[in-house]
Amino acid sequence: MAGVLTFQQFIGGPDQLVMKQDFPSSQTSLTYNFNQNITGWTVSADYQVIVVDTITFDRFTGQPNFSNSTVIGSFPKVEITGSVAPAIVNAATGLVRYTIPNNMYTGALIPDARKNVAIAVVGNTWLTNDTPAQSSTHRWAIIQAWEPDVVVGNPILEANFTALTVS
């Protein structure tokens, strides 16, 4: 049976993550301040692009509404590495730089899409050196908005797209 998970069931509810809309070429760096010594902590990040069948937007606020959205598939998960990998900037004061990289999704997009919408979900994770170790992840979901130089087309027709099947 294909595509039976709502957006809230799949992602855990949009109120449990930061949601924004941005262009695939945009890149943002964030500094987390843990306000404590984080020596020995491990930081990591990854992302996965999911596709939802439909999104509506509040016409007054512009905020996305996922109440009737269903996740219909995804692309493979990617570990964030290299120059955009998370980095501990100052362990003594607890500063960590996380980057939401550009080009997480490089396939076709439907301009001003309301259907078959690609959403990159980024997880910024940290693991403490406490006993027992504590782990937590902040998630960012970025609706991929069409921009010039992006091919016009349907994300579900792209290579590596896997339709969601739930039994």
C-alpha cells in the first residue's frame, strides 16, 4: 500500500522542528551555544530529502499547512561532511557551528509547487560524554523552492527517488 503516512506521522509534527522555505542554492551557518564545556562531545549532521504529495499555504501568513499532506517518497540519506560538517568552535564555552548546506536537492522542481514538493530534512546531532551519554537532534525542514537554473520538472521522476510503501 503506497503513501499512507501523513507529514505529521512521518516527520513527528511540524511543531517539533524548524520549518522554512528556501532555494536549493542557499546555504546557512548556525552557531549553537550550549553554555557549558563540551570537551569530548561528538557532533554530526545529515539530511534526507522527502517528497510530499500536496502542501497548502495560509494566504495571510504564508506558512505551510501539512494537515492534508502525505509523504510519498524520499531520496537517500546523506551524511554532511567536509567543509560544511559540524565543527566545535570553542569547546570550553560550548560553541558549535552547524551548516545547512546548499544543493541538498539537485533535481527538478515544479515552480511555485503545491504538489510533489521536495523538502530537505536536516538533523544536527550531538552526543555528550556524560555517563550515560546523552544524545539529541535538532531538525530543520527546508521546502525546496524553484529558482532559475533549476530544471523544471517533477521530483518523483528523478533518479534515486524511492516511493514510500507501507504495509
